[in-house]
Amino acid sequence: MHTQMNIQSGQMDSNNLKVLEDQLNYESLMSKKFSHCANCCTDMELKNLCRQSSQKHKQHYNELLNYLNSH
């Protein structure tokens, strides 16, 4: 993903902010969905896989949020 920034002000343009907002929403939703799936699973291997996926999406969400907060 190529991010264009206003070099003088250090601010991202509205298109890039919208992309980041969409991605944050996607990561949050996927984390919640995988967490729900983990709670519904009875197979331990599948339950663990869903938990790991939920945590990975939560990690992506936090990384994007930290990036956004730093700019």
C-alpha cells in the first residue's frame, strides 16, 4: 500500500485515512468473528486455530491504530 502524505504538515490525505478506517473496521470485525467461532467450537484444534486467528487480527488492528496515532 502506497501512502501519500502532505510532507510539510505530516498529514495523510482523506483517501488514505478512509483506507485505514476501512482496514481497522475489517480487522476488528474479523477478530470478533474468529473469537465467536472459537467460543462455538467443540473441536480443540479448530478452537485453537480460531483463537489464534482472532489474536492475529487483533494484533493487526493494534498495529494499524498505532500507525495512525503516530501520524
